[in-house]
Amino acid sequence: MRKSILINTLLSVGLLSACSVTQNFTKSSSSYQKLNNDDKALADTLLKKALENEGLYTISARLKPMSTVADLTFTLAQKDSLAKGKAQVAEVGSIDYKKLQQYQKVVNALQFGDIGFVLYPFKIQRNGIRNATISIYRQSLVDSMVNANASFYGQFAVTAGVPAPLLIGITEYENSYDRFRSYGNLFGYPLHAVNFFVEAAITNDETKSFVKRDFYNMPVFSRETGRFVYALPKDSKPNQIDEQIKARAAFALAMFKQLRLQYTRKNGTVDYYGLFLKTMAIAK
């Protein structure tokens, strides 16, 4: 009985707090509308990927401070492993550089107050290849997460209020174990899952033996597994926190499926920008 009450309370806090879906999106709407057709098509693709994958649980269910939207690869990094401090490296006239510029322009247009998109590169590069990713974040959830892990983030001179893109950059360039913990926090994994992943990584490195694990999945619109997923000890049973996360995710997904129908045109295409704004407004 207590478990049922707790789950219902959590669902209500995250999803049913808004009485009105009419919000002032003037600034973000203006930035989006100013994009040319090609850029707007790319923006719609990113909105689609966010909504139909785990980004929904950043936008709607308030489960994930940050979610991956798209993985990118650019042939722009230093190819000469012996080169140091060269001023001329990336080919700024290349297709990849122009592609990077377009992604950055579109990401800059997809800023909605508490919710924003960010493009960030990964530290490691090989053979001239620089991988990057586009993620969506909710700043208020990032602040709450940093507060909940104040001792951990304090060591980096970070407190609540740090802009999410800056925290992501700090995370990416920290040592492996702190990087794993911070990314786990940002992606909304529960503490026991983050602890297990970090401890397993340490064990792997120290003993050179892989720590066996199972994976706990929350379905998204695009697929049942492999998007919002975290590791648990092998053959362990999900605990109450895991079940609460799954229940909140399922509730948000059911609501999204209904809402998506309202933004599906007669020809089968979807107004992803309108759907994004409505989903975000309902979750406010």
C-alpha cells in the first residue's frame, strides 16, 4: 500500500503539476523560426530523437537531468600523434567542419529556458576522428542532482547553479572513475546503480576480470531496450527505487503516445516542434 502511494505521489509531482499548457515560448520560437529550411529539418530530427527516445524522461518525467540525443563523428582532430600545439589542424573548409557548424547553429536555436540542447566533444580522439554527442538537459534537475551529491561535486569547485554544459565539460575531462560517477548522476541512474558501475570499473582495472551484470531497461517510444538502461549486479532483483523509476517512465510514455497522436498529420508526418513544446508545457 505504501509503495503504491509513493509511486502515485512521484508520478503526480513530475507529470501533473501544470494546470495550463499555454506558455510563453516567444524567444525559442523566434530562434527556431529564423532557421532556414535545411536547419529547421535538422532541428526537427533532433526534437524527434529526443522525444522518441530517453530524452522524453528529461522533458516530461523529470527522471533524467540529461539524456543523449544524437552521436556524431567528425574527421577534424589531430592525426599526427607526435604533433604538439599546432595552430593549423582542422580543415575548416571540409564537409565535416561545415556539418559541425550547422549542428552548433541548430543546437543554439534549441534553447527553452530550463531545457536546452548541448553539443559537446569527447576528450579521446583517434586517427583524426573526434566523436561528439548532442544531449538534452533540464537545468533544474541538474541543480537538484548536484545538491544531492554536494560532497562529490564540491571537490571540483562545483555547486548547484553551475550551467549544465559546463558541468558536462568538467565531467568529460575528469579521471575515469569520477567521470563514470558524474555521467551516471547526469543520466539519472539511481545511486546504487552508479555505485555498482564505478566499483565494477575499479575491479575490472585492478583484477583484469569483467564484473558480470544485468541490465535494467525502461522502454521508450522507439524501442523497448537499450536507451534508458543501467547495469545492476548479476542475478540481483530490482529494488523499490528501480520499480518506481520504471513506473514513472511508463506513465510518461503512455501520456506521450496519446499526445503524439494529436500532433500527427493526416499524411502520417508529425509536427515535432509543436509536440515538443506541448510536452514541455504539460510537464512544467
